[in-house]
Amino acid sequence: MSPVLISRSADLSRLRADGYDITTEDAFLIVRDVPYLDANRDVVRGSLVKALTLSGDVTDYQNDHTIYLAGPKPHNAEGQPLERLINTSVQQEILTGVVVDHMLSNKPPTGYVDYYDLVTTYVALLAKHVHAVDISVTARTHPLVMAEEDDDSPFLYADTASGRAGITAINAKVLGHRIAVVGLGGTGAYILDLIAKSPVAEVHLFDGDILMQHNAFRYPGAIPIDVVAAKPLKANYFAEHYSAFRRGVIAHPEYVDESNVAQLASMDFVFLAIDDNPSRALIAARLDAADRPYIDVGMGLYLTNGTIGGQLRTASALPGKRDHLWDDRRRLPIRGTADELYGRNVQIVDLNALNAALAVNRWKRYVGIYADTSGEHHSVFTVDGNHIINEDF
């Protein structure tokens, strides 16, 4: 019950996002690591336990203002028991393995709004006496929250960032999605890094290259020297690296060609971050034929008078809008052996990251995570003027 009940209940999700150590067991809320003072004015930590009323699989607070405390009797900074807060002191096992010692009772004139309001009020009533002794003590311990087996999240530990921001339901729009990243150069690696933080089910990595020393200077994070020396295949390295964080990152250590391009047609979305124009043409044509959505990115950078100039390109092909890639606008570089400017190989990590961020932003607008009032299908960022030009609506 715990992960579903907490994630679907706004008040419990808010407690978790604020850093309280909470779990639910058999329709009881347990808040651990709550600090208060004992008879010796020492800081101790107990647990608040509250029976929950539910409506289906979400909380439905019904005005019961009491809560149980497991631990020694609470006292104030003068060493006196909090008699006005303690209703009764009777030890009882209310759940298997959960023994409580006191029932606390505090009823504000207007009552409590929900379980978040109730818990934080009781925590504050206990903490005000602790703060007379040590102002730094808090119940907001931000414990590690593991993902549960019955959770549909791909992450190995719970996404408390989305809960903290109140956007769990919005991010859930991509649950179950299968994403492909073709090309793991600097931009492709950053696309992976950004996508990996979303709850998509799978991220498929297509690249036949070996990770070389120069790649380390254009990748997210820090590549250990032993990895650089070992020269692993890029796809294998990233699949293993992200397995410490999430499930579903799948390596395809191979280039995409006629023999395997059909695999991309089964994806919910494809990111193309390659500089080989014939491969780009092949993949785009097959994805268009299968009516699959994709985004193609590219960088055109050059040296000029001791500085770097150029453009970052983001072109999307979505159901109902593909003509701009193939007509006279030529939004998709398919002629020659490489994207002309990109092929000059002036690559800067921050621009790789920006190119990736622009592509992921467009994907998130397509799937409905971000609002989209423009609906452009081609954009160009100019380095020298800090301009973004949107086209092909």
C-alpha cells in the first residue's frame, strides 16, 4: 500500500517532499524520527502514528484531531511533562511490531485541513521545546526513499524531486514510454541524461563508437580515468552507468543501418544526434513511413577572429507535420557525408548541453508536460546573438 497511497495522496506526498520520514502500514501513517525532549531535557526521537481514513487509495481526512506517540513521555524545556498535550499514557501495540506509548490531543479552533496540517502541527508543538535546547534539530531528515516492487516507477529510489515540486502527475504522462537516442556524442549523452530523469520505461541507446578521451570533455559528469583507458563502447558504458539510478537503459552498441533501423519504429519517440547525413536520411525516412515522432539535432559551429560562432538546430517530425523536412526548406541535413558545419568538429560541452535541453524541451511540450503555445517544428539558436528563431508551425 505504501508507495501508491503516499504518491496518490496530496497531503502524504507533501510530507514526504518536505523531508519527513513517513511510511504507511495497514492504513496507519507512521512519522519516524520526530524530535522532542524527555524528562532529563535530552533530545530524543520518537514516532507519531495516526490511523488514516481512506477513500479508495487516497487519504480522506475526517477531523480526528488525536495522534499516537511512540517513545518516552514528552517534556518542555523546564523538564515538565506536556500534560496539556498528552491525553493518555498507555502502552499498546496498535500494529504488529508498532508499539505506542501516548495519545496526544490538540484541537485547533478551526480543526485541521488534512494529514499534512495535523502532522506538521504536532511536530511543531514538540519541536518548540527542543529548539529551546538546540535550534538545529529537525524532523525533516530527508531519508532515502526506496522504490517499492509494486511501484510502476523505473527508478531504483523514489522520485522525491517531482513530489516536492508537485508535478508527479504531470511527469506521469510518459510512464511506459520507450525512447531511443541514436548517437552518443556530446549532445546525445546530454539527451540521455535529461531523459533518464523522467519516468519513461525504457531508453534505448544506439551507437557503435568507442568512448575516447576527448569524449570525456563533452559528457555529463566526470568519466573516471580507468574508464577512459579501457575504451568501452559508448552504449555499454552509459547503460551500465545509469543502472545505478534507474532501470530500462538498454544498450545497442551498433550503428543504425538497414539491418536494424526497423527497431526504431517500435519506439514512442526517437532522438537523432548524429552527424552522418546518409544515416540520418535512412532513419528519418523509415520513421516517417511508420509515422513515429522524432527530433533531429545538430550544431554548426566555426572559428572566427579568435571566437566561436554558429548555430544549434532542433527539428521535430511529429504526426501531421513532416513536409518541412523534405521540401525546399531542407530542415533535415541529408546531402553529403556529414552535417557541413557540424563536421568541422568544433564542439563545446555547454552548447552540447543546450542543444540537448532544447530538444528535450520540445519533446516535453509534445507529450504535454510543458505548455506549448508555439508549436514550432524547427528552431535555431544563434550563439553570437543569443537568439532563438522558431519556424515551421
